[in-house]
Amino acid sequence: MIKRIERTDGTRWQVYGKRAGRKVYVGTYDSKREALEVDEEHRVTQRKIEAGELPPDLDMKRTLRQATDEWLTSLENRNSRSHGGYSERMRMYVLPHLGDTP
């Protein structure tokens, strides 16, 4: 659902969706076009979750780089011998191409 909001500084568009049968706030956007795109993206994500293609607690803002950093830190904290090898390979081969992927 997209709701038009009139403010003193202009018109904004609020997007609401459904998650697990409940109404959730998705975001506020400056243009209707952007709001429509986000609304459609939210609907597609929810359909994939319902179909079992995505986990229900999917975090679309977390990137592979952030997840890799957390993983490598946990290996380092456990004094894992494989930390150095994994760290170097991720830095050289994976993160330059996929690091910003959610």
C-alpha cells in the first residue's frame, strides 16, 4: 500500500506492506515512482519467503562484505589456523566482485 503524505516541504510517499500477515512500514520516498518500485520489490521478496526460496529473517541491507568481516573476525577470535588463508582469498577473489551484494 502506498500512502501520499503532504508536508510543508513537499509531497512524500509512504510504503506499507505485509509480513507474516501483519502490516509493516517499508519506507518513505520522495517520488511515487520510487515508492512503486520499492513496493513491488517488497511484494516479490515476500512471495519468495512464502515459497521457501528465501529465509524469513532476510536482511537485504547486510552485504556479503559485512557478513564476511563478521565471519573472519569470529575465526580470528577463536585463533583459527585457517583465518589467514580465508581472509586473503576473500580479499583477492570474492569481495572485489561480490562484496556489495546483499
